[in-house]
Amino acid sequence: MPVPPPAVLRLRTALPDVAVSLAGAAFLLAGVAGALPGPAAAALAVAGGFALACVRLAWLAGAAPADEAPDLAVTHGATALAPVTGRRARRAALSRRVAAILDAAVLVAGLTVAVLPLSDPAHRLPIALAGLCLTGPLHVTALLRLPGRSRLSGPELVRRTVDVLALGVSLVFAGWMLLPGGPVPAVAGVAAPVGAVVLAVLAVAALAERRRRPGSACCHAGAALTLGGLTLLVVLLAYDAPDRALPIVAAPLVAGALLTAAGVRRTSGGERPDRDVAPAAWPRLTAPAGVAALAAGIHLGAAGEFSTGAMALGLAVIPPIMVGELLAAADQRRRVQRFAAREAWLRRRLGPAAGTAGPVLLTRADLVRTMAHRSGGALLVVDLHGTGGPVLTEAVRRLRAGAEPDDLVARLGDTEYAVLTDLGPVLAYALGLRLLAALAEPYPRPGEVARLGVSVGLAETSGGDPEDVLRQADLARRRAVQLGRDRVEWYDAYLEEQLVRRLDLERELPGAVARGELDLVYQPVVALADRMPVGTEAFLRWRSPALGTVLPAELLPVAADLDLTGEIGRWVLDRACRQLAAWSEGGRELWMAVNVTPRELVAPDFVARTATALAAYDVVPDRLVVEVSEPVVGAELSTVVPRLAGLRSIGVRIALDDFRAEHASLAQLRRLPIDMLKVGPHLVGAGGDGQRPLIDVVANLADRLGVELVVEELESEGQVAGARRAGCRYGQGFALARPATAERVEAWFEEYPSTTR
């Protein structure tokens, strides 16, 4: 009989779990929605999952594990039977006893929920409490007897205690924050903190064993979820919660039962602990902070304040987290020593290290090979910009001197290096900052002082694939370069999404103009007195078949890096003039504003190109408004002013966008050859200390300078009314008209008998 492929076998194994989970979810939702009585819904929701788990555990408790079956050995070409050793027999018997105890624990937990709809409401709390008190000792007894369990060393015991303390305090704090206000029932007051501590012990054990003994980790996680669900049931019943709240306990209970069965099945198959795999540090360090922060946020949103006791308990989470970080760093340092022999040949080949740092591994393959034998810690990728010759030599010396004694330095390219450290996240980030400061110091040279730009990318190793970790650190380095260099950036999944998106944009944008993928939408500008349209502003859109609609905020930085700003700017100007001409032929005397970047503006041919576009479509020059951003113009005033003057000389009007009404902005306003001033709605509100709104000041100044004032981004009728009271003639924003295609804007124009300037 043919054996199904492994993927088919895994699918068959998972199907019952998926089926009972979906059924449980359906009953849970029905109970919460009120379609079923709460206790009945809870009982039905857990029935399938607990029945499946009990059947699996009963089979494991009664069946002979694979280790107990006779082994076949080949001796001189003949097949012989190898008898089971005494140790393996004892292990098999122990696995069966553990399965039997956990089967009883799961059965008790399931019956506790199953009898709820059959019992009097007054008896439900004692039943739930009895179930919790019976299930807890059964789980603890079984977990202490799991095969492969070993005594913790002194450092491991200290670290485990600190982790339990941190998570336990955070869970107690979360329970305090989330319990309803008012008097706390005695049962809930005891069950909640005790349950939090037990949950912390089990969760920390599960995280610690997740890589070394996955089966044991599943058993601990299953026990945590089961006991957590029963504790939640006790608290709900103690507070006389409505019946429709009871089904929510089904989710952790079902998950706990299935995880317990899966863990026992794995351990009974002869799971061997992997002593060389370090437990992941980040969940143990970040989970307490995350739990406390989430609970504090929910409480703050509901109550609006914290009591003194709550604040003290919340702050108590911090010290054990900090101690845990230091212990994790020390533990990783001890683990690195186990691999010193593997790295000794590299040290001998390269000679003594400079300063106190490890050697330079001067290839990528060496680094990847070394990372494969280490777990935990972090990888830093350092990019040196503007290096060469003696400066690079000195930079490498500083890099080696600034690294930790056990750190390894690898050369990835001409100016790119990696530092492999066993430090935890916080200390690794501090190392990155320290290296950044050292490498950014001046480099004295004969007759001059050289400086380097430095970008550092940082990623946790956490036992991941070395190539993936190196890729993640390099992505973080690229992000540091994009943000201006001389900085340290952490890798995270969102960062990778951003960088992948950036790569997609860089791949698709070239040729977008030729493929006809660019588009313009137009937002009308209206006279505030009568809401009549007087002009429009053109906004760029990239309708990419692969990426969807891309807005200018995402498009323009990529275009600048790819040197496509000029090509795109020419297309925008040509399309805007063509549309403006079409509207003018229809008898609508409108002006159109086009946004221009400083890079486009300072191009030598920009004024001539603008004049050519106007002439090509026979557009009156003063119908075109070139719009520039005030914050950007201020940085390049001496270069921009002549270009603006050149545009005005051919009749084109100039608008200053994003005017901030600050002292420096007001001072340079007289130097700019502009015809229009555009301000945001933040100036419409009342000024500080009872002063009149800033819009009044700006409107008065605009009137004295002879420029038109447009208030943009008006999103409410109140803002529109405020701008009108201040004497502003024109307005723009969602409260007046939204950006739309040319066809829709034309339809909007049809509602007005005439459109004049």
C-alpha cells in the first residue's frame, strides 16, 4: 500500500483540530451574540476540542510508544532483533504515566465547563473553583515528570526566576487594571493574582523550552492556557458576569487542550533536548512590558487615571526587565565561549587582534559560517561613506577597538563591515551608538581633517538563518542611509515592507511616463464669498498596474533618487497646460496651480520650457500658477528667487505654499516675487492669550503686499467661516470640493452659470 506524502499526512493530522476549532468558534460567537444561552454555548464550544484531546491522550497513555517496539538491526547482512534497553523502557513507561495524568487534567477541565448549563447558577462558582483546584495540581505533577527534564543550573535558575518575576508582576498589574471597579470579590481577589503567577511560571517555561524541547514547551503552553481559561471563568462567575460573557473562556481552554495533547505526543516519541540551542531572549524581555503597556492603555481609556498603588505596581515591572536583559547578555557571553574552539583557527590565521576586539574575518562566507554555530545576540552592519586609504585603515582600527572582546568583525565589502556580538537588544543598540560616535570622529591627515559618514543596521540573530539575519541587518543599514546616515536603525518587519515597497517603486517607475501610467486630478479653488470656482490645483497620481495608485509623497522621493524628476515634471506641465487650454476653450476663465520641486525650478531650462508649453497650447501665461513650498524655498532662497523672477517676467504667477507665519517666514516674504500666498487651516483658529487669529495678521500682510490669500485644507464649515471672516478671498479643501478627474471637475463646473477669474 503506497504511503501518502508527508504534506498529505500533516494535512490529515491537522484536519480534526481545524474542524473542532471552527465548531468551537461558531458556538462561541453564538453565545456572545445571545443566540444560545451562555453556559450552554461555552459547554458546546469546548466539547469537540476536549473530546479530541482526551482521545489522543488516552491512546498515548495506553499504546506502546515507538521506542518500546523492538528495534531492527542489521548484523553481517542479516536482520536481527535488538531488545529494548532498560532506560528506554523506563522512559516509555514515564511517557505513558504523564499522558494519563494530563488526560485526567484535560478531562476535569472539560467537565468543569460541561456541567455549567446543568447546574444551578448559585453552584457554578464552587464548581469552577473546584475544577481549577483539581486541574492545577494534575498539570503540575505531569509537567514535573516530563521525559528529558533536567535540573536547572544556577544561572538558568536565576534567569528563570527573574523572568517569572517580570511577567508575574506585569500580569498582576494587568489583572488589577482590567478588573471592574468597586469592591473585589474575595474569590476573584485570590484567584486573579495566584493565577497570574502560575501563568507566568508556565509561560516562561514554555518560552525557555521552545527551541530545546518543543514538545515540553507545548505541554507548558497548554497548561498555561487551560489554567488561565479556568481562572478567567472563576473571575467571571465571582463578578456575576452576564451569561453571554462565559463562552469567551472556550478559546483558551480548547487551545490549551489541543496543545497539551500535541506536546505529549511529541515527547512520547523520544524528544531529545538540544543543549546547544539558546532560548529566545526577546519574548521573555518584551512580553512583560507589552502586557503592562496594553493593560495600562485600556485602563487609561476607560478610567482616565491611575491610582498611586497602580502606578507603583506598574513601575515595579521595570527593574526585573532590566535585570533580565543583563542576565541574558551574560548568558549569551557564556555560550559564546563554547564555540571558541571553532573560531580559534580564524584567530590563528589572522594573528593577534588589535586592542581588545575579536579578529576581522577581512569574507561573507566566514561570517555566515560563524553565525551558524552561534545563537542569540545581534548582528551590526556598518557602512562607511567617503573612505579610502589611510582613513579606511584607521576606521577599521576604531571599529575593532570599539567592539566587545568577544565580538567578531567581518569585512563584507570595500567599505562595509559586520560586527557579530552576543549582547542583548538594548546593549547591542548601545554598542551601535558607541561605534557610530567613534567612527564619526574626525580623521586627522596631513594638511586636512577627513570625516566619514556612518550608517549602522542592527538585527537580532535569535537563532535564525544566518543569511536571513544578514539580509535583515543590511535592510536596516539601507534604511539608515535613506534617513540621512550617521544613525543606527533596527530591523523590523514593517521596515522590510517599506524597503520592499521602495524596491518595487524603483523597479516600476522608470518608463511610467512612456507607458501612459501618470495621471492628474484637480481640486477646485473657490471664492469664499459665493462659492464660485476660480481655479484648480493639479495633483499627480501614478496609476501603476502593479502597485496601484501611488501618491506624490511616495512617488517624488523615488523619482528624485532615480533622477526622473525632470521627466515627470515636464509631463505634468504639459498635461496641465493642455487641460487648462481645453477648459479655456469652453469659456471657463480659470487658473491652474502646478506644484514644482526646487530641483525642477533651478533647472537651467525651466523658464524656457514653461514658456514653450504655454505657447504650444495657446494658454494665457497668467492662467498658470507655479506653486512652490515655503519651507523648501527658504533653504535655497538665493537660487530660487531668480527663477521665480524669470517666470513672472513671462507672465506666469507664483504661489507660495505651506506658509508658516513664523518670524523668519514673514521676514523673507518681501524678498520673494510671489502673487499668491497659501496657508493652512491652523491659522484660522484663535490665537494664544486671547489674541486675534493669525489668519487676520497674514490677511492684513497679504493685502499690504498686494498678493492673493488662499486658505487650503479646509475640512469643516467652521474653518470655511473663519477664513471668510478674516477677509480671505479664496479657499480650497474637502469642505468645498474634493480632488477629482478632469471629467468630474467639468461636471462640477456645470452647476455654476459662469466661471470667472
